[in-house]
Amino acid sequence: MTRWLQAALLIAAALLWGGCFGFDAGGGGGGIDPLQPTFISATFKSEQGKIIVFSDDGSYSFYMSSEKMAAQEPAINSKYEIKGRDIIFEREDGTKFGSVGKLSEDGNSFTWDEHPDEVFIKQP
């Protein structure tokens, strides 16, 4: 048997074993489809003091300051979804794809085209 054939058989056996016993041969990501929308529950704040609160039900609230957040006076209350690393914000009128944010690789910060000179950092 050639080495190529041995390697092919070994890979086929591993895939068959994984298929029968639930092994994720796809590796990292745990089977999450990057094209399906996902949601998070987190608060992010910019250096300029603007705050955005994401809820895992697909809603978000955007506050211009900590004072506005404490008073529960958001500038925006709407919906969002995450696809891959893109955060797609709906406008308050329900218009899809109003603006887009881009999550960092580690998910601890994002940039937003509505506020291009700011980076929003995940809060503890």
C-alpha cells in the first residue's frame, strides 16, 4: 500500500469514526455557522464615554454617556445580529443593515461605522 493510500484510509476512518460518534471533524468553532446570526450579552464603552449594551435576545441600547445610561435614556433602542465578525445594526425604524460594526478577533472590542473614530471596549 502506498503512503498516500494509507493516509487517505486513515483520514476516511477518522471522519467515519467522528460521524458515528459525534466528533466534530471541522475543528474550531464547535460547529457554529458563521453565516447564521448570533447574539451576545455584553456592555462595551468607548474612550469618549459612549456605551452600548447588547442583549442576547438581539436587542441593543446605545447611550451617549454614563449619566444617560444611569437615567435609562438611550439614544437608540433597536435590534442587531452578529454574522462572523460583523455586527449588523438595525435602525430604530426597523430598517435592516442600517450600519455595521466589526468585532476584533478576540471579541473584546469593536469599531462601528456610525462612530468611526472610536473603539468600543468590552466592560467587565
